[in-house]
Amino acid sequence: MIFKRRNYPLTDDLLVHFPIKYNNSLQVPIQVEVHPHDVLIRCYANYSPELLEPYSLYEFKTIHKFSIVRSSIPDDVLSTKPEGYSYADAIEEGIKRYWEGSYEMPWYSFYRSNEIPVKIEFIRITDPQAVYAPTQHFARFYFAPKHSSSSYVKSSPKRRFWGILRNFTLESVDLNWSCSHPGSMYLKRYTSLEYFQRVVAHEFGHMLGIGDAYGASYRLFYQASGTSSFMMCHGHMVHPQEIEMVLTAHYTNSLQCFPVKLSLRSIIQTFRRNLL
């Protein structure tokens, strides 16, 4: 589904526009809980063993066409973290840092404020809170293969390719998103903790049900108009429209994509950048 901003009638109750209900919440790894005056995003997370290890920075060097990973000195941000700070901790901290906050919606008004507070909650598979429902499905997080050139979110092999028949977008080839199948996150190692967390926050947007906004090949190299500072474009900050897209995705159970159009100018500019 292509996302289109709607002109909702003014309301002071979020449930009027987004009464999100799941047929079986135990099958939904990332749940959006809408209250009359705020939103809670609850993520049931299952981290690979590597992501539970203490966080350390790396620098990549190519020697004779082979990638060599060598430890480097932690940056200033990492040096302020407590002992035992893990990749899983960095992931959760980064997602909360960028996605939590108050977002101004023109169709919402409560005590003369049109800001909607959004909170993020993580429940790991090893947490006591997860014991009460052993059948709960969990979102999975891994390190990307060493040969990978980027971080990404993908559906399981059996769900790939046919997703285009559900959403009619090329983005659905690898990510056949639904509330019960948000995909798994695969993360590269980066030389900066801050950049690592920005990438995590961007990829988490995919798990929430939003497509990319930048000019990727599966978007015909077209960057959605007015999205240069959006999280789903260049990972700068989360905008109210992106929160609205998350709510719409979970309400309709379909991936929300930014508009795409065939632009010869965008294609030429992209090829020029790649050739330089």
C-alpha cells in the first residue's frame, strides 16, 4: 500500500482513528498499543548470542581484496557507557533515542496540545515478563554476514518474493511485512556507536511497517519529496508522518510506502554519483 496522508477530523481520542487490535497478540512480535492520549510500542526481542556480548568498535580495512576486522579504540560516546554494555543494549538505547518523543499531529487535540507521546518498551526472551506467555513470537536481531555491504531487514526465505502480490511494491520482494511477520534485522559493525544506533533506528522503522524514502533502486532511484530529514530517508530524525505511517501499518496490517514515481532526472543523477 502506498502511504497517503489523510485529513482526519479533529479528535481528542487516538482510538477514534487507530483502534488497533490483533487477532492473536502472541503472534505479533512488535505491538503498537494505542491509548486515548498516547502510544506504546512494545518489542519482544530475541538477540543472537553475539549481540549479547560487550559492545566494541571495529574498523574495516581491505587487504588484497579481503576484509580484515580489527579492534579500534572506543569513541567518546562508548567510553561513557557502563561496564558490560552490550550490542543489545546499544540497539534498544538507539531505538528509544530516536523513536521516543512527542509528535505533533494536526488532527489530534488534547488540553490544547496536539502532541502525541510515544514510548518504546523492550521485553527480551530471557526477561521474567516473557515467561507468562511462552508461545509469544519474538522479533529477531542478528549481525549481518561479513560480506554484507549494509544493514537490512528481511523476511524469512519462505515469505520473500510473493510479498509483491500483497503490496504491489518492489520493496515487498525482500520484506513481505505484516504485523505477525515484521522481518528480522541484520546489522553491520560500525566504527561509531552513534552511527550504529542511527542505522538501527532506521532499520527498526522497517520492522514497524514503513518502507524507505531515499532513492534506492527498488524505488526507481526516486527520493520522496520533502523527506530528506526523515528517519526512513537519511536517518536524521523521526517525523510525525512516520509515526502516522506506523499506526496505519498496524491498523491495516500492510506495509506503508512513500510515493514512487519514474523520474529520468533522478536516475541520471544517481548514475552520475556512482560513476564519480
